[in-house]
Amino acid sequence: MKYIKEYIKTDGTKVFHVSIRQQGVKICQKFLDKSLAEIFIRHTLTDIDRKKIDTYEDKKCFVELANLYKNEQLPELKHEMNEIRLIDKLISDFRLLLNTTGPLYLTAKDISMYVKSKKKILKPSSIHKRVNRIKQIYQYAVEIEHMKIVNPAIDTKKPTIHDDSRDRRPTFSELKLINKHASSEMWASIKIAILTCMRKAEWVNRNFRFEKNKNGYLIILDDHKTVKHVGKRKIPISNKAFNLLMRNDLPSYEALKSQWQRLMKKLNIIDLRFNDMRHEGISRLFEKGWQIPEVAMISGHKDWKMLKRYTNLRPENLLWKLN
């Protein structure tokens, strides 16, 4: 016996409950997509006929757990698009690793194989991030959805993380060269990144408003979302930065990324990222004599440990304080 029942939650979301009872096997599963539920039934019945499984009582499809996590948890905690891309990449990687298009029932062995396969491709910190995301998906199902499953990523051995913090700042000659060859809108974007010290995602898509003050301008992020923080922020900016942000020809997020990559390739500048302009801006503030709480208000960092990673002082720029 097999059937799919459709339920509508209080927020209007449709949920499809699958129940399969056949040859002593009792299987219950919850899906947010009917087509996935039908695929699950088809593959499960095939596995039962081939006697590949005895019971699915302690198993849940990773794809559905991931979709549940994306729909219920991500809008509240993280920058949705970055996290959604990461989770979708995990799903496609495991499908390729396990060579299956059917339901993904991950085991601790599968995750260990995945870590081993990525050691030569990804940095240890990236592998940690991916394994932690798998662990969080299962923890959400167990702790919030009260599913009776075992978290296969709970004891996964991960590679040792080395200190990969960047100390790269653009040199004066590099900035001069970029200024000479960059388009007007690209150079304006670079100056905005240095002058405001803001994350690219905070200002590129203009999801902010200005508040005029007698001493200048504030940027108000009402629905402030980054990878790590959600909430409201007020950021003081210079008049020069305000005039740059008022331009109508600034590139979009994706356009800025592609233009930057082409420019670095053209100028043969090695290992310089657009985010290093944020490092440059934060370091300049400290070199001007700003205090940690003042710089943190500009940069959005909540603790000195993370702010320190963005601070790369040049000794020659501190001589004025000695003399």
C-alpha cells in the first residue's frame, strides 16, 4: 500500500506526506514537492523489490531535509542566496559521488568519502563549512522537526584548519594602474568599497536609504542581511562616499564581479580581490588613529577577533603618530 496526502500549513506551504507499507516495511516521509514524493515512491518500491532495504524508519532523504532547512531556517538566519547555492552544490556533489538520481540516504561513510574527495580541491576551511552545513541540516530535522534519525555528520573527521587570513592590500602603484585602466563606474565602486568599508552585498544592490544629519549622512540598512548578521544598521559615511553612491551607473553584483576579474587579468595583477578594498579601507581608518569601536561601527564587525583579520597596518603609515 502506498499513498500521498497533501496538507497545507498555516503559512500556506503545501506538504506532501508519503506512506508506504509493503513486505513488512513501513516508510513515512515528508516532502515539499509532489514530483519528488512520486520519485521517492518509485525508487523505494524498486529497492524493496530488489531486497536492497529492510526498513527506512531511521533514514530520511537528504534532499528533502535540505529543502526543509532552506525553506524554514535560512530566511531567518543567513544570507539566503549564498547558503542556497552551497546546499544545492552539496546535493549535486553527493549525487555525483554516489552516482544516483534517486533519494540520497547519507551515511557517515558517504560523508567521509566526500571529505576525502575534496581535500585536493578545497581549502580545509571550505570543507569544514560544508560538513558543518550537513550537520546543521540534520540537527534542524532532529531538534526542530523532531525526526527520529541519526546525524551522519556528527563524528566526521575534518582536515586541520590552517590560518588562511589575508593580509593583502593594494599597493599605491596597483591603485594607480587600476585607476588608469578601469572604467569610470568600476573606479567609483572601488572608491566606495574603500571609503565606506561596507560589504559588497550591502551597497551594490542599493538595499539601503540615506539619513541626512547636520554633520553629514548616514546609511540606514533597515532589512540588513549578510552571511553572519541580520538586523538594522546605521553607518556614517563621508560626503565623498555619498556622492559616489548617488551615481546611477554603478554595476550590479554579478557585473562588478566579472568586470573585476577581467581587469585583474588584463593588468596581470596577482591575488588581489575586490574584497581586499574593504581590508584597505579598514586599515586606513586605524592608521588615521580611529579606535576599535569606531571602526567596528563602520565595518559591521561585532568582535575584535574578526575585525583584526581585516586590519593590515603599514609601519610607514604610523610614523606621523610618533613624530
